[in-house]
Amino acid sequence: EFSTENDAIYNAEKECIKDMISCLSDREKIIILTRFGFSLNEYMTFDTFKNVFSERYNLDSLYSTYLQFSNQPDTHTLQEIGDLFNLSRERVNQIQRKCLKKLTVAANKKGLSVE
């Protein structure tokens, strides 16, 4: 059961994550959020998600995929994310490493410690 204090902490954490991932492209955000088990709908609108994939999927399939990654905020494998983007596991891994470097730089600029 959540208290008002827990809700405030959760909302503050969510805003901090939104702020941190703002340095990433929409595609990079999807990769990081799905790779590390965040619910997409907490950090990205369907319209943003749709813009990344509009040429690859029809609207119904796209919405279903968005809901899948929003309602099941589990960590996803490189293969699962690669399938979503039609990329190899290795390419997703390369993008993930690039994103983590960007996030580290952003955190350091904000005076946050990254271990």
C-alpha cells in the first residue's frame, strides 16, 4: 500500500528519470527503458512511440506493442528489442552502451554519482 510519502518519492524518482533520459533520442529511450524494465507509458506517450515505428508497423499492431511494453515492464533481452527494431542483438548492445555513456555524462553534469 502506498502512502502519500511513497507517492511523492515515486513521482520524484520518475521525474528524475525523465530528466536524465531527455538527453537520448526517442529510439534510444525505448531501448533503454525496455532493456532495464521501465514501463514505456510512464516515460513516453504513444504518439512518440508511434513516430519511431510508423513506417514499420500498422497502427493496431503498433498500439498492441506499446501496450505490451507498458503493461509488462520487465527487462527485455537484446534479441527482443532487436526484433522490435529489426536490428541485431549486437547493434542493440552497441546502442545501449552509447546510451549509457550519454547518461553517465548527463549525470556527471548534474553532479550525480554514477557507479
